[in-house]
Amino acid sequence: MDTKQRILIVGDVKGKFKSFFARVENINKKSGPFDLVLCVGNFFGTAADMVELNDYKSKKKSVAVPTYILGPNDESVSKFYEDIQEDDICPNLSYLGKRGVYATSSGLKIAYVSGTEADGNHLKTGLEWKFTKADVMAVKDSCFASKSNMGDYRGVDLLLTSQWPSGMKPESEGCSKLISWLADTIKPRYHICGLNGDYYEPPPYRNKPDKNTQMELATRFIALADFGNTEKKKYIYALVLTPVEKMRIIELIQKTTDEVVSPYADMNFSENSDKGSKDERGGQYFYDMNSSYDDNARKRRSQGNRISGNQDQKRQKPSFDQEKCWFCLSSGSIEKHLIISVGEHFYLALAKGPVNETHILILSITHIQNASLLSAEQWTELNKFKEALTQFFKDREETIFLYERNYKTGHLQINAIGVDNNVAWKIQHVLEDKSEEHNITLETVPKPGSPSELPQKCPYFVAELPDGNVMFTKQMKNFPLHFGREIICADNLLNCEEKIDWRQCNLAKEEEEAITKSFRESFQPYDFTV
């Protein structure tokens, strides 16, 4: 399978939407197909320019290639982000978020920071167009989160920032030392930015080995000019990349004759270092495994992230911002003590508020909404985890019960729990009884053989039966969020109906640690990741 990704990166669009989308479509026809377009700098312009987006929002015109943009860089354009109620502005045009790490289905890792660095006057204002040390620290943590052995770190494929880093071009103004620190720390293969209206591409620089990696990784810095500028400075850049995790080490460390010393080699980062940077926000990552985007939580996040004082909140689709997802392994607020096993695309974790000590979650490492969106490679690993857990429970004389609810949750999560073999045959009957109780129609269908056999554009609930079939529904209006737990806790299965609400099953951290450790040890003979 070809893992190379063909990418177009564009500087400040500044509201020239019609000509921008036409240019991308033309390039895609002549030199493509491209997998995605990434925009740095100011994407929006004036209020008058927004009219050009209407044809794309109404689907009269289409965006040819999936396109991702960064956030606002000043107050004048921040108002255009207030109306983005979902990550999708229109089909194939998405807002990445304030900062985070976005991974494509092929494994390409894109770190990003929106806005400009906050000064002393803005550190506590929460302005959407300003980032702080906490923001760059969160991105750094996201890049390193899945590495148990820090010396194995290979860097990320791309770092996108609108603001330039300090030290890259001494005569440049309006640069950020925090961006310099982030680039020096996470060692991207490419660091691309905009905002200064200038094209600048110096020779690649070689990063020094550190505690995170002993490899001498190289970085190419590229600054792009404004889209369609009259000076004809370069504003669009094409890249063909193999994800860094799939490259041979010899390719990563191979040197070129035009390399230069890192511009950050002698920079003092003492005040921006990660010393004493322990996250004090508390564990939110596994806050609610069964209703992670419930109305109250969504309202709290919306109120905290909106710039205006408007309290009339609309339902929001989960965004790519890693800080807003409690399930991405790269989340800055992950509760690591609940993690059991980590693969290439999925990991296992003890459920928060578990029904019992073997109530496990299978979660995607990167931000994927549901199983229908998985690549073939991801689908294969998901099934490997299912098979390993199936055998684990079988040897305990239990039958595994697996279910996925793609409704009011922004991240793929599959519950797995064992049911005693003597009563496992009742699972289908309980599903039928509970569905009738809630006036839900469940179909019994063959187990899906690929992601394409699941609905990709609508919510669904699917439960796997002991006989190899599944029970499935797309009837999700007013669907009970605890439906899966209602099944498993029923009096003729686990007989613990008092545990239907996960909040009634919360455990102390010390108890969670002990349960996780015990399961990890028991599961080790079945764990294909070790």
C-alpha cells in the first residue's frame, strides 16, 4: 500500500476564496490528485469576502481537495470563527482548532498552533487569537504522548504555525520565541508558516540529539507569502511525504550538502523550558466514556471557547483540537494510569466508572469519530485487539460482549466486557427486550467485514453477538446514552443495574491503578503489541 501523502500548503488566503479554490482545483487536475491542502496565516479577510463562501456552503460549488485551516491571528478576523459551529465550515473545508496534533489515516502527523504569542497583557484573557506557553506545552505533550521510550522519538511530519519563530531570520519582526522552542523540541521534518507576507526557504538545519531522541533529525523551514500576491512571491508549496513513523531510520538521518546549524542552537529557552510543567488541570481524558459530548459538558466547553458573550449555544461537532477530546492518546489531559496496551492505531484502557474489573475500552490513538471511517490497516488492527480480548475472555470461560455507540460522542470507542458462558446466550434476548422498552428497532445482520459496511454519514449503534452476527440500528433520535450498559447490567446477565450510570461507579485513582495493573499482567500473554 502506498503510504505517500501528496500535500499542498498555502500561505495567507485573506478571503480570496473563489480564486483560491479555483487555483487548487486547477493544480489538482494537472498535477494531482492531492490528499489534502493545509493553509497557514490569515485564511479569512473582510466581511465582504465572506460572500464568496456562500456557494460552497450551499454546495453550489465544491472544494476539490480536503482543506484545513488554522485559527485567527487578530481580533478583526476572530468574529468569522464564532459562527463555525462544527469543524467543517463547508464540505471539504475544516478548521483544525487552536492547537493540537492531527493524524491522517495514512499516519502523517501534523502539529499545529494557531494565532500569535500572547504578551504580558494577554496571558489571562483567553483570546482565541493568542497562544501561551500552556498551548505549546500541550502540543509538545501530544507529540510525545504515545512514546513509552522517549529515546525512540522520530519527530513529526509537519509543524504548522501562522507566526514565524524567533531566530530564523534575524531581521524579521513579530516572531515568537515559544514557536522556536516548540520547533526545537518536537523536531518537525517541515515547519511551515505564513503571516509575514514573505517567502523564505533557507537550507535545512540539523537538530541536536537530546533526551527525547538520539537521532540527528533535520528540519526544513518554509515561510509562504500571501496567496495571489502581486510581487509573485511563492505562496503555494507541494510536498510528497511518507509518514515519519513508516520511514527507515537511515532516511531520517541522511544528511545533505547544504545543511546549516540550527538557528535555535544558541538560543536561551530557560524561561520557556518544560521544567516543572506538570499538568495541574486534573484528569479529564476518561471523564465520560459513555456520553463524552453530553449537553452540559458541551455547553461548558462552548462557553469557555467562544469569544462573544452569546450564551445561546448550538450543538457542536467535536473538533480536531486535541485539548477538546478526552480520548485522543495525544490529549494533554490523558490519564495514563488507565492505559493497558498501545498498538500502532489503537490502544486499550480501563473504562472510567467500569462495570467490573474487566470492563475495557478499545480506542483509536488519533482522532477518528467512528469505525466506519477507518482505513484497511486500522480496521485490521482493531480486529486484532478484538481477537486478543476474545481469547482472553474465552480462557476465563467468558464470552466477550462488544458494542460501539456512534452518537453524542466525538471519538471512536468500543466497549468490551466478559459475560459468563452460562448466560451469554441471553445477550441477544436482552438486546431485544431493551430495544422494545425504548422503542428502538434493532436489525440482526452479518458482522461487517470492512468499514464501508457501516454507515459513514449518520449515527449508529452496533453490538456484536456470540453467534458472530451483530445487532444494529441507525434509529438514534433520543437514543439512551447508557443503552450499552443497560444491556450488560441487566438482571439476567451481570445483574448489577445499579451500575448503569458510570458516575455511580467512579473509583479512587489508587484503585484504578491497581485494577489496570492487574488486567495488564493478566492480558500480557494475549497482547500482540509487547
